[in-house]
Amino acid sequence: MNGAVNVDRLTLDLAPFLPWPWLAVMALIGLISVGYLLWRGRRGAWLRLVALLLVLAGLADPRLINEKRDPLPDVVAVVVDRSGSQTIGARLRETEEALRVLTDRVRQRPNTEMRVIDVFDRDGTGDGTRLFETVANATRDVPKDRLAGVIAITDGVVHDVPTDKGRLSFNAPFHALVTGRPNEFDRRIELVEAPRFGIVGRDVNAIVRVESQGRPEGPVRLSIRQNGELLSNRTVLPGRPISVPLRVDRAGMNLFELGIESAPGELTPLNNTIALPIEGVREKLHVLLVSGEPHAGERTWRNLLKADPNVDLVHFTILRPPEKQDGTPTNELSLIAFPTRELFVTKIKEFDLIIFDRYSNQTFLPTLYFENMVRYVQEGGAILFAVGPEITARSGLLSTPLREIMPAEPTGNVIERAYRAEVTDLGRRHPVTRNLEGAGTPQTGATWSPWFRQVAARSRDGQGLLQGTNSLPLLELKREGKGRVGLFLSDHVWLWARGYMGGGPYLDLLRRLSHWLMKEPELEEEALRLSVNGGKVVIERRTIGGAPGDAVLTEPAGEKLPVTLTEAEPGIWRAEMAIRRAGLYRAENGGLVAFVNAGQPNPREFRQVVSTVEDLAPVAEMSGGSVRRIFAEGRLDMPSLVDIRTGGRYAGANYIGLRPTEASVLRGVTVFPLGIGMIGLGLLLLPLIGAWFAEGTRRKRTES
């Protein structure tokens, strides 16, 4: 801001002793009287006129007022568009060059304050570039009579252009200096309609459209990817809505990418891809629960699974072992026969999980059925064995092919004494047992209530999450082929459910265990996830192994950045990075890939990226300003700044105008009275005395 010199402003002010109508009547009577004397040619008439005027002037009490004022600087708002579309091509460089030249010219203008206002796009809310809203907020403290002009450096892609002058927050000329080039070309893919959720195993339909700006386009190749893997390619025509079927093949987040190929001369490929996140929801989880020998906790699993609205439970309790069969006809029995063939052959693949709760092969299933169960697991199914002393029986499950897929091998001993379940080192990193309430630390141990029975076993190829007496395995998990197997080597978890001596986190433990077996994505022990939180991309790596090393984050523009992960808690490593651009982010680590879309799936800021002078022309016309491109033939062509005090137009072929405001602040007032009150009024009687004396002298001469 350049300095300004203080100025004095001298004005004449009147403070009449009588109301103006009274003075007007007196002046009229006096003028008629003096006019009559002048018409008759009376001597002293002019003195009377002078006296009348002086009397009237005295009654008006004239005074000179000298105001001492400090001029206020004119405010010039320079609006710099730093939205996403301004980062395309050379626009950012052009913007900085234009800002530098404009800053120098504004600073050369005397008594001027330049206010630089940066405008960023708001794709987090889907509103795009809100230029005029930002100007209104940034100049809220500036009186309208001090704003000399608003100059915007932008590509013209603005999404809050006022439709009438009444909606403008300022009363000053608006000028737009537009970056970019005429006749630019770009094409993009737009999301017209898409679902947010889908049923696992079914297709959902998304509707997209390819748009082209700047020149007509022929057929375009559209590619469809899911979680980074190419699904298909198809040819589409621009301007026509296209329905794209997408298969939701997993629970949790399914991230689809729909993209078109880049064309030569295209402005940017950033809007050639859209990310479509669809949450996969399972219709129902089908669980088969087979309860064997009666025991105190046999309803624990049933109560847990029945309370879950996402679980469709089929429960059978074996109450009639073969040795109790008699000749009673089936139609006279009050209990249903166990449908072994239907469950373990015909419909076994319909179940997501089979639980054997203290089952000891009371029904003497054929070996073929157990072999079928092994195949069921290897092809993607899941089995959980919750065992007690029955596992050691000669005819128990250890005598069947299921023994080969168990993650631990029972030794045949059953230990019956008090002990507390403890989380192993691996269990503290595994999602099934991580952060269980009351687990304590390796030094303090768990605070859960004790159990009193455990089946001794030797760990084979499983993951030991809990251990019991003498550090023997208590809960073992295993991946078998495409499926999963769990082995719980105690039947006393019901003590926690009953609250014995304070109980334990049986709900969390059993729910996580069953959902891990059913492959819920949130319980994967080796996983890489991306999320957006507070303007940052959060990378989370879950692992039950050691340090996972650095991750590689790929930004929407294709730049790859190494990211160092730090351990946030056992088994979880995290890192954060600020979002520099809306779009699709990709992370890689340890052979795992994750995606997340930052901002809107279809950002408004990148729907139109071709620079334009048309959108802002109405605002410039309303305010008397101008819109012009500032780069011609590869060089900057900046207009000069001039002051225009009158008229409604503030622009010419090679200049843009600012309106001087001449605003000032009053510092002091000095008053010089001219009538000096009643004393002045007395002095004004002198002409009347002179006139009376002259009239008396004339009369004496006449009489002589």
C-alpha cells in the first residue's frame, strides 16, 4: 500500500437562529420594501439593501468548517483461482506469471491496498469452484465504497456465477483474466447413476456417459476394472448413456474403475477415469450348528448366532445315538431324524460355516460324508470344532478324515484344573483376538474368569491365538485350501457367558471367530486398506508378521510416492498423507493392493476443464468490467491499469479500469463563525444608522 498525504477540506455551513421559513418571509418583506425605495429613487436605498442582506446573513449564522481528513486506501481484490482445473497444462505457471505482473502494477498505484484471495475447489462437498462466495467472505470487512475493483485470474471454470447484479457482494468493476487457450479439446467420463450397495454374488447396474468438448468424437474404448483387475473392455459412443453391469463378488468394499483411453491433444487424462465404490452386503450367512453330547454350555453358540440378524441358523442336536434306537416307527417319534445325507452331501455347499459343538459322531456317519466335508473346506467352506472330552473317544472325530484338516492334534488327555486363558503373542496381532477387553499385557496377563477343563493338543500347522494351562494351545486357526478351520480345545467358554467371577469377552471372541471363518473382510489378518479422514489419505496395513516395510502410494495424476509405515498397535501399521488432488489413490505393499477415492466419485471441478470466457461475461457486463484471455502466441499479454472516475464502462482494448473511491476518515474539525452571534448582528445595524442619518440630512436640506 502506497502512503497518502493528509488533506484539509474547507466548507461553508449555515446554522440559522430562526427557522428557514421565517427568514424567507423576512427576506421577502425586506426586499419588497427596499425595492419600493429603489423604484422611487430614494436616497439611502442601497444602504438599506446592504443592511438587509447583512441582517439576513447574520441571522443565518454562516461559518467556515475546516475538516482534517486522512484518505483511506482503495482496496483492489485480486482473486487467484487455484482449483483443480487450474493445475492442468501450463495454467498454473501462467497464473503465477500474471499474478506477479498484476501485483507490480497495483502496487504502483498510489494509496492502494491489494488483497490477494486464493480460491480452491470444494470437491469434498461436490460444489466445485466457488469464486464469488470466496470473494464475499474475504471482503466482508471492506466497505463497498472502498472497493475499487475485483480482478480474477482464472480459467473461467467457475460454478457459482451470479445471475443478476443484486446477488453480487460488491459494487465495483469485475475483470477476469483467463488462462488457457482457445479451441482446447478434452473428453471425460461422467457418472449418471450408480448404486451404493449391492448383494454379494449379484450384478448391479451403473449408468455412465462419455462427453467430448472442443471437437466431435467417434467411438471410444471403455475399460472396467475391479479392485485393480481388468474385467472387460467395450466400445461406446460419446453423448449416449451406457448401462454397465458390475458383479459384487465380495462382502465389504468393492471398488470399480471405469475409464476411457486418452486421445492425442487432450487437455488431461484426470477426468478419463471415475471410481465407483460399492459396498457388498451378504443376503444371509448360512450356518449349520450340530450339537452333540449335552453339556452346560450347549446353548452358548445357538444364542450367539440366533441374536445375529445376518445369520440364518440351522441347528440340530443329536439326542438319539444309534445304541438307543428301538423299533418305534419314525412317524411316532417326537424328534426328527438327523438328515445326514441332505446336510452333508446335497446342501453342504449352501452353508458358510459348519460348527461341531461337542459332536462325537453319535450318528456314525459314513466315511464318504466326512471326505465330502474335507472337500467342502478345501473348496472354500469353513468348519469350527468346539470340543470337550468326547474328542478323545475311540469313535470320535479323530477317527474320521476330518482329523487331517484340524490345525492341532489332540493327544488324548483331558486336563481338569483351574487356569486362565491367555492371548498368545500371535493372538495380540490377529484380528480375532486383538484388543480383547481384559486381555492385559504379556507381563500382567488376562483378568478373565478361570476355566476348568482343556483338551491337551499339539499344534501342527495352525495359528495359536489362545493358550491355556502349561501354555498348551486353546484356540487354533488354519487355512485349508480355499477354506478355513478353527479348533476350540475347551467347552468352558460358557462360564464367561454366565458371568462367573466376572466372566470374559465371550461375545467379541465368538463373534469374531465365526466371522473370520466366514471370511469377513474386516477380519483378514493380512490386509491393506486406504481411507480418507480429515483431508488426508490414511494407509493401514494389518499383518501378523513383522514390519511390512514401506508402502507405495500412487496419486490420481500417476505420481508414485514411497510412504513409511509406523506401528500404531500390535499388528496394525499406519501412515497418513495430505490429499493434494481429488481422485483415485492406489496403495501397494507386500503384494496387496488397496484403492480409495478422495472427493466425489464424479468431481464437478473436472467435469468441464476447457477454459472459457463465456461463463464470466455476464458478471463483467453487469459491473462494467471485462473478460479477456491473457496469453496470445505463447506470451503474456497483460492489460494496463487505469483510473476511471465517471461513466459505466471500466475497460478498453488494452486496459482495465479501476474506480477511485476517494474514501477518507475524519480526524478533526475547526469552525470559523462569520456572523459572531449577536455582536455581529449589532454591527450590522451600522448601515441602517447611516441610511437614517442620510435621510435626516436630506430632509433638513429640503426644509432649508
